[in-house]
Amino acid sequence: MPVLILLGIGAIYGIAGLIDRCTPSKPNSNMNDKERTQWIIKQNQKRIEKIMRKYL
């Protein structure tokens, strides 16, 4: 019985992690231009790394 509870909890966290990983985050509306630019560069770098992993 405790094993089933742990498996259920693990499944919930796994699904939540997949959803978090697949949905892009949005920039805060209170960011200044420099922070927004850094955020966009970071997001683009993540996309580039994801594409490169696919083809390596």
C-alpha cells in the first residue's frame, strides 16, 4: 500500500514536471528592457540547445 502511494505521488510530480518543461514561461510585465532582452536570449539559447540535442 505505501508503495502505491509513493508511485502516485511520483506520477503527479512527473506530470507536473513535463507540463512545466513543455510550456514556455512568459516574461514579467515589470521587467526593464535589459532584463527582458536577457530573458529572451536565455529562452532562445534553450531552444537552440534542444534542437542541437535532437540532431547530435
